Amino acid sequence: MAKEISLEAQIREEKNGKMEKVGEAGFIPANIYGPGVDNQNIRIKELDFIKVFKDAGESSLINLIVDKKDPIKVVVKDTQKNPVKDNFTHIDFYQVDMSKKITAEISLKFIGEARAVKELGGILVKSIDSVEAKCLPGDLVDNIEVSLESLDDYHKHIRIGDIKLPQGIELTADASETVATVVEPVKEEEIKEVEEVEGEEGEESAEEGKEGEPSSAKASEGKEEEGEKDKPAKAKEEKK
């Protein structure tokens, strides 16, 4: 079960029909929404949120304490960032109903060592690093562990259906989807073959370019000859 994480917030006041701007005062504007609850506009200290989000991400429950009142259970549903400064500009919190299942993205934590990597020199390829899960809010976990020890030979796979899940967690992805595998390292001979093929293709392209030059030169010479033939004829016509 995920550890308890708390975060304090304050209600954002509305003045003259406009919500107060808080982005420049060390706070991040945010809102809380969810089934059967009124939307609330709040603000959170930027440094506090960065610290909490690093631990909670989008897959852990947060005890959100608004204006020193009783905490409410929320998850981070969405974040917005300034593309230039890379700072948070807005946060969406989803207030959960502890009796109803929610969908969340949970990180995968790879543990153990793949023998195909350690003993055979293979390359570990991770296809995904998180999975979408469905569970009751109280069953949310920080991460799901995936053991790599079954990868003892090349081209063996760990699939979604092979993951040992914590109690109450149900994955929504296809059970046959690949999570990780080990592939053979590329041999030096294969690299040389690729380089040789690319070199031959480059030489052929260069030769084709050279072969095309004489024909264009001849064409231009032909035009010049035609032009020279025309000149005397024109001169004779002028004398007449």
C-alpha cells in the first residue's frame, strides 16, 4: 500500500469577478473536482507540490488539506507546465470516492537480473515503464515490481500477463503485450556488412551521377553547334 502523503492548500479568492493570479507569488493555481463534489479553486506552494509530486506522481493518494480543514483524498489528474521555464503552471486534483474503483498509471520497477544479459551478453529491451491499472483508491501502490530473472535466454519475453500484481490491482492492457525482452548484441561482422553495403550504394550513386554528366555536356555542345550553324545562315540572309 502506498505511504501517506499530505499537502496543504488554500482557497483562491475571486476579486472583481476574476480569480486572483498566483503564479508569480511562489504558488501554483489548481482546482479540485470529482463525482458528487463542488469544484474548488485553490493554490499550492510551488516548492511543496514539487516535493510531493516527486513522491506521489499520478498513482498515489494525497491527503489534501485545504485551509486547515479535514484532509480530502485526491490524486494528481493532470499537470501543465511552461514549455520555456519548465515550471508548473496549473494542477488538476481528482477527489476520489474511496468505495469506487479508479484508473491510474502505475510505474513499473524492474528488479533482479536477466541471465541472458549477465551470462550471454544480451541487451535488455524494456517496451514499457508503466501500466494502466484499475483498483479501489485504497489499493493504489507506488509501483509494481517486475522480476527480470525469467529472461535466461535470447528472445524470451515478459508480458503483461506475467506480472505478479499486488492485491486489488487489475491491469487494463492486453495480457499478451510485451513488457521486456533480451536480444542478441549486434556482431562486428554484421556492422561491417552494413557499412560495406552502404559504401557500395554510395559509390553506385556517385557513378550514376558521373555517367549523367557527359550526356548533358553533349547536349549543351549540340546546342552550341546548332547555334553556330544558324549564325552564318542568318548573316547571309542579312546580306541579301
